[in-house]
Amino acid sequence: MRAPFVTSLASLLVAATGAAGGAADGHGTRNVILFVGDGMSVATVTAARIFEGQQRGETGEENYLAFEEFEHVALVKTYNTDMQVPDSAGTMTALVTGVKTRAGVLSIGPDAERGVCGGEETHVETIAEQAEAAGFKTGIISTARFTHATPAALYAHSADRNWEATTPDEACADIARQFVEFTPGDGIDVAFSGGRAMFLPNAVNDPEYTFRNGQRIDGRNLIDEWLSAHSDRHFVFDQAGFDQMPASGQLLGLFEPSHMQWEADRSGDPGGEPSLAEMTKRAIEHLRNDQGFFLMVESGRIDHAHHAGNAHRALVDTVAYADAVGAAVEATDPAETLIVVTADHSHTMTIAGYPGRGNPILGYVAAGGETQKDVAGNVYTTLSYANGPGATDAATAAREKLSPDDVDYIQDAAVPMFVETHGGDDVAAYAHGIGAEGIRGVMDQNEIYDVLANALFGGSN
């Protein structure tokens, strides 16, 4: 039986090579790109595959998303040390440190108590910190807030994922502060995301600002602090700025006060913001160098759509995520780049009934021209959730006014809840390029870190 807690492989490799990293160890350039589809369950992948094909006028079942063409695949166990059904903080910590930990904490060990200052002393190194210390370029991309659990796990060590802009004790640094005060190497080289309000004082006065976890109460403007720390740093906040970013230096783009738009809504954003594929392409261009780079790309809003019981937006964001993976494949050489595509956890969406081949994945269950009905004589959709807001009276009333393929349609759910929950089933991992053969079989989530570190720091393939 494989142990769920591992020694930091990258630390050993860096120590053995004198922190030389890829090029200096004789292996040439090494790049690692980790794609995380937040909440991208196997059912989400299947439904998105069908949805993408049907958008092209096909039946959909025969389609493949870009990463489904990868030759190496595994099933991944996602439990936290204290939870059967996990959260994003604990699962992302496992992916980027090689250490499983409890739910709700970021890149600290499992023995620290959540929400208690001092737990940060049990911090475990992340692959981004190790890459910076070894001289690699680094990048972090997310469609969620930059201080949200998944991106934050790469640069912050926090006893509570909710300490994005403030903490209960001044002895603990909030998550936004930790990005600005990030010390390994010269800091993260490319950061594209949402969450601008977490870095600014009095951000709650921004009319677009709708974040629930508070604001900066220390009066600090962390964007100005980040810019002033080095002469070659650049900040942008909209599509126009993104399009005009310089070709050198370190880049910070925070395109919304809170999360970025869902892909289905992005065209209606008045300021404009880049797509996940555009951010991925730009980051790769900017990070490419003779030694190599580490890049994490998260589609964070797949998860948020599922929590809302809204399959349409979840599938559109999953297709956009697959497009970003395809862009990365086109922009890199598999002889020097490992691409791993996975999810941090699943959700409760299921695909059920007996719909005929090519039946609209967002539609009512039908076969042979006949719509199927439940025991009460009601039509029902192919996609539904085990729990969530879709079971409430309000959602039932709203569904009567919408077609099931409407972007705002909330799928039916079995158990009424204000917010749909995560699922505890395994997620998939897909790999392409150097070291991809390490993704295989059934894996504990923290074992993916070893595959990433091995590829980046020059272990044997």
C-alpha cells in the first residue's frame, strides 16, 4: 500500500543538483504545465465532450476534448486527511506539495488546526517555490480570484483558505499579502486571474465588488507595493491592457474585482477580459526560456457553476478549459514539456435516463422522438444533481419559464440545499510529454506532485 504522505522529491532533487534545475543537469529545457479543472468530475468531462460535439452539429458522443487525446490516463483519489469528500484547499495542497492535508488549509501540514494562527509554521514547500528557488520561471493562471484556494496554494501558507484579505491575528499574513511578500527566487513571473479587490484598500466601494469575505482593512495597496518592489513589473486590469503587455518583465493581470466571468458571459463584460486560452498562450510565450518553467492553469468557475446547479455554464467553461489545453499543446514541445490535466475534486452532477444517441445533453431525456417522463408524468433532463438549489421551490418555478438549454437553467436536484456540494468520487488525470508515463493506474492525489517534480527537476524518466 502506498503511503499518502511523501517526502518532498523536488527538495531532494534540487539539493542533489545544487539547485541547478533542468538545463544544468544535462537534461535540457524542462517545462511543466499543470491544468486544474476545479470540480471537473468524470461526468463533467463526458457531458462537456458531448456538448462540444453537439455545438458543431454532431451527435457528440464520438467527440474527444483536447486532453482526452493524451496517451496516459489515471484515476485519482481526492480525499483530505480529515474529509471523505474534500475541498479545494486540501486537494490543491496535495497536488503541488506532495503532502495530503486537511480541508480548508493551504500548503501546511495535516497536524495544524484550521483557523488557528501559527499553523503556517508547519508549512510545506510548493512546487512553485521550489521552481523559483531553482531558477525556473513560474506562472499562475485562474479564472477565480487569485487569492482563492487553488491558485493560492502555490504561493501562500495559511491555516484558513478564507483569509484572503484579512486574518484574525496580525501575526498571520493574509493570502494577498503573501503573494506580494513571496520570497523564493524573484517572485512569480506571470499571474493572470481575478480578485483585484483583495489587493486594494476600500475595495468594497467598487460597484462591481461582490465578495463575501471582507476587504483590506490595513489600508495597504498591495498592487502598488508589488510594482515598486522591482523596476520591471507590469500590472493590467482589462483586455486592452492585456493586449499591450510588454514582452519582458513580470506580469500581473487582475481582470475583475472578484472572480472572472463565466465563459458564457464573458462577451458581455464591458471592460473586457482575456479567455483562458489567451492567458495560457501569453503565459507560455512569456515564460519560455532555455532552462524551463512551471505554469499552473486553473478553470475555477466550473466549480462555481456546479455549486449553483447550473450545468450549462459548467460545460461551457469546461470546453474553454479544453481549448486552453489545446493551445498549450500547440505552443510546446512534448520532448521538453510535461502537461498534466486533472481536477481537484468532483461534483454531484450525473448523466442519467435513457436518452437516444445525439439527444441534446442539456435537454430533456428523449429517444425515438418520444420524451420520457418520471412517475408523476413530468419530463426531466439528462443532467441532474444529487443535491443543490435545483430541488427548491424557487428553482422549480424558474424552470417552468426556461428551456433546459437556457444558460440560466438550474438542473433538478434530489436533495434541497442552497449550494450544491462537492462529490467524493475519483477524478481523472491525463498526461502528455516528458514523464507522462508516471500518470497511470489509480493514484493518490499527492503522487501527482512526484510526477511534476520529476519532470521539472530532472529525475529519471
